[in-house]
Amino acid sequence: MMDASTSQLSTINCVDLLEGTPYESPMKPFGGVEQLAWNPNGKQIAYTCRKKSGLDYAISTNSNIYLYDIETGTHTNHTEDNGGYDTNPSFSANGQWIAWQSMERDGYESDENRLMIQNLQTGEKRFLTQGLETNVDSYYWKNNNSLVFSAVWHGTSMLYEINIQGKCTCLTTGQYDYVPGGNIGNTYYCLRHSMREANEIYSFSSTGKKSKTCQTVGQIKTPLAQTSKIQQLTDENNNIYSQIEMGTVVPRWQTTSDGKQMLTWIIYPPHFDPNKKYPTLLYCEGGPQSPVSQFWSFRWNFMMMSANDYIIVAPNRRGLPGFGNEWNEQISGDYGGQCMKDYLAAIDEFVASESYVDKDRLGCVGASFGGFSVYWLAGHHDKRFKAFIAHDGIFNMEMQYLETEEKWFANWDMGGAYWDKDNTIAQNTFANSPHLFVDQWDTPILCIHGEKDYRILANQSMAAFDAAKMRGVEAQLLIFPDENHWVLKPQNGILWQRTFAAWLNKYLK
């Protein structure tokens, strides 16, 4: 317990760096301590802040790294020359370097997330990951001369080590996603998960040598480090895994409608029998620019779906990171275009080539942009599917443009305002709004939404449900009054899973 004197002492010399301003650091809604850093010399604090208000705050992603000088009390904008997101500063142990993550273009929240460093003595800035053409998702300083970061490439998230000269080495392999934790010397600690297993803590050691094997990431060849066998240090979930059987995840490269190669994950049920006929689900990813990597989700869990005897087709369609910048950026301004052709190409190729797929029992499911995809495909699927599930999806694009709290996102990805009649990209976007094709809806659809969702308001699902019912289409609406864009409460999660499975079983089994 603290007495009054202790409590008083705890506030002596405390300074609110943003006192009297309308700004916040860390930044809402998801910022944490990773957006703040102390220089080891004790003389500087680096913090992330988007110093804008009103409409400027709503339409801009231009955050900056500010350096606060302890002795003088002055704030210096360290990244004033950059227009997009600058976040997550970190100092090297000797205080000579500062690193941060940076996106170049204002208003584009899915721009390439670059790893930047600057020598605080000389002022020299370096784009450390130039040429990788993928996002640095998280990072830390290994020592004064190198950093460790994670990045997605071709559907898996690996760990990489890069020195301050930009020489990059891949540290991990396999069909997993890794999250960097830290290191003691050349022993690394990390989290690892996949579509078959939740997070556990692992470790491995590096010999400091490189193998002859190289992985090409973007335009850069990254040699594979020679490491010890990775060791699992925790087993929090083994008691659960010992009671159940998991499905199998297989990568499959497919040809798209424009002749490109697309990685699709195929998830097979436990005890898969190629002589049987299986109902099959097309999974539509959200984001829109979030990867279909080896992610683990307690909601969109492919093992639970496959355990109910479904095959899942999960394409890395146009607009996902990990396949180069051109692939990632193509989706902006083309929501009803090539990405939808990619989805249809994925399911059509799989159905046509595999005898164990029951083409008369196909479903389509997705959340967020995946929910938009479901609503759009409901009006364009030419009777391919027998059931749809849309979670937190966009139904009416014009309303979404005005309703979302992320105005920069709407401006960039939709191409502009629907009232700008001379804007060809924007007009094409809104002409492809799912609500305009309800006259083609003919398939049962389940709509799910959280009423505290400010990214995509719940009225979107309510309107889609109403439209389906008024069209005479079988429909169900599941509303969570206490959830946002994600279902986070355990009891709600159970209801979600039961409703999800019951709807598919009703129409596909």
C-alpha cells in the first residue's frame, strides 16, 4: 500500500508530453507501448503521434515519430519528410540508431510497411528493407548492428535478420507463421503458430553461417541461416490437441483468369477419403489487404470447419501482401473486379480437377472485406453456391463511404466520393456495390454483425438481411449487441460457432 507521502512522491517531475493538445499517443484504436521508446542515454523519448484534428484527422494516415528532449523540453518531428504512417520507434542499445516502421503514402493504410533506420549522430536515414516488396510486421534490435523482423512471403510469415547495411538473412523455414520475441546471443526466442496449432513459444540457435539455399523475397535473395533444430518451450495446448484430430493443409498454385499464378491453401478434413464426395467452402479473406498466411483464429478456424467434414479453399487473391507490391495494390479501386475473378477461378479449378469435391454442395464464407465478397458473389455466382455466410460485410458502398470511422480507407480503396461523377475509379467502385445486384440473389444467406462495429456499421448486415427476405431468399441474422468488428467474448464465440456450423449443415449436408 502507498501512504499519502508515497503517492505524492510518485508524481514528482512527471510531465504530460501532450498536455493541452487534442492528440493521443499511443494512437487509437490499437496502439500500445510499441509506439513509445526511451533512448538508452536517458535524454530522449520517441513517441508516435498523428497531430491532426477534425476532418484532417479522419482522412489522413500521416503519423510521425517525435523526439522529446528531456533537458530542453522540446519536441522534434523526426519523420516530417514522410507522408504516411510512421510508427513503432526503437533505439539501438548504444543509442546511436533509431529504427521505425514507415509507410510512404498518406491515406494508404496498406502501403508497404518499411523498416527504416537513422544514425542519430550523422542524420543519415536508410530504407533498410528496400526491394523486399512485403510488409515488416514486427521487429526488434538484435544488437547495435542488426535487427530481427517478421514478414509474410508466399503465405507464410518468417523471421529475418538484417544488418544496418541492408544484408538480409532468413532465419526460419516451414509452413508456419513466426513472431519475433528476442534473443540471447545467437539463441532466438519466438512465437510460432499455423492453421493447425495455436501460439507456443519456441527457440533455436544460429551458427552464424549461411547455407547455400536462398529464398527470393520480392527482388531480394535472402540466404537461409544455418540454425539448430527449433525447440518447443511451452505446451499450453497439448492437452487439447491430444483429444482431437486435425485436418491437413496443402498449398496449391492455381492459374488466374489473367494467366497469373495464385497460391491457395486447401484444407482437408481428418480421415480424408478421396473416394468420398465432400461439401466444399470458398473462404474469402478480409482486410482487404491482410494475408492468408498460416494464421490461427479461434473464430475463423479451418480445423473446426474441416472437422465437420468440409474441404476449405482459401485463395491468396489479388490484394494480399506477400506476393509483391503490384499484387497487393491491384485491389484498390477494383473491389468487384479481378479479386472476384480470382475467387471464382480458385473454386472452379478445384471443382473441375478433383473428383472428391461435390459441386452441388459448395458454400462461400467470409468476414469484413470477405463479407463484402460474399454479398457481391451472391449476385454474381451463377448458382455455384448453395449457402452463404457474411460476417461484418459491406453491403451498400455509398453508405460505407460515409459511415466508416476510417475515412482515409474509404477514400483510397474506393477511389473517392460517390458524388464525384468525373472520377472514373470511384464511379466504377460504387457501380459494383453488392446492394445493386440483389435482384440476382437466389441462395440462402446468414448475416452476422456486431453492433459496436464502427469499421462497418451493423446496419449493413441488417439491410442485407432485409433485402434477402424481401426477395424471398432464405436468410438469418445474428446480431451481437456487445461486439465490435471482431467477436471477442467467449460465450459469444460459442454461439457464433454453433450458428455458423448449423447454417452450413442445413444447406450443404
